Amino acid sequence: MNSAIILAGGIGSRFGSDIPKQFIEINNKKIIDYSIQSFKKNKNIHEIILVLHKSWLNKYKDEYQSYKLAEGGNSRSLSSLNGILSCSKKTQNVLIHDAARPLLSQNIIDTCIDNLSYHEATTPFVNIPDSLIIKNEDKVEYLNRDLIKYIQTPQGFKIDIIKDALENSKKFGSDDISTLLNYNPKVNVKFFKGNENNFKVTKNIDIQILKSLLNE
């Protein structure tokens, strides 16, 4: 059984909006709804869990009563763990996705699930187009951008492996893959080429880009 967890526990502090970005409407649909529909459309996803900030959980519990709801934690890792604890006992694989990545393709979902047949974890990435430097006072060092990637979601896991890491790790990363690798560097992770349209809405300009892509 494959479960999808959509993390929507943010409160929009960095985005500068009165409501969290995942609940902003574009074309009469909330940003989170695009991810929900992508998972709902996929025949390999058997349940969807939405992790919402407690301030917004009651507001949307009726609207999203068709899905399992979990309360977000004080960190991404705690929110992911709360989502995992809400999964069915039959769940073998779990895909954890950012609600702020609305243009999720069926190919990425399918590839995540396929990879979990042979690997313990998996995540999409995209190449970095810009030059990168480390600037330390007057010293500048250029990095090899061919070796540096943007990591995306959904990130897929054997559920027992990521649950163990989230419950017991003493060093949490910025995403679930990094937390798992901090906990168990020898874990078998499959990285694969993602999609540039699967970007994360983090700034106001991203809303304009999203609108443009949706209206193509």
C-alpha cells in the first residue's frame, strides 16, 4: 500500500501573506488542491494524508474530510512524523510532498513508487543553471555546479525506515532525505531527474510564474 503525505503546516511568515501560501487560490483552486488532485489521480496512491498547522486544521477539516488530517509539528520533521503516524497500518511505502509544489507530474509519482521496489528511499532533483560561489571575505571560490542539484519532492520511503529516522535521529535536516541520511548514511537512496515545473512556491514572483504555467 502506498500513502501520500502532503505537508501544509506552514503559516506563510516568509511569504508575507495573510494566509499560508498553500491556501492561496489560483484559477478558483487552492495551491494545495493541485497536489491533492495529482495524487488522487494516480492509481498507485491508496490514501492521502494532509498535515495542516493547528491554526488552520479546524478551518479546513470539513472541506478536506475525504482525506486523513494530521496536525503539523514545530518542525518539518515533526510534521512528517505526524503524517506517517496517521498512515494506514498496511502502508509499505510513503511519499512526502510539499503542498507548495503544485505542478506535480504523474511521472514523478510513478517513478518514486517504482524506485521503492528496489531502493529504501528516493527523491527527484533538477540541475542548477547558475554559477555558484563560496565567498569568504575577499576570497571567492567557484563550485562545480554539475555536482550540485536542487532537491525536490515528493520524497519516497519505505515507511519503517523513515519512521525510525524521524523518531530517533538527533540531527534533523532541511528535508526528510537529509534527516534519513544523517541518521543512516548507508541507506540506499535513489536520486532521479525531476521536472523544473515541480518548483516550490516561495516568493510572490513564483505565484506569477505558476499562473502563467497553469494558463498555457
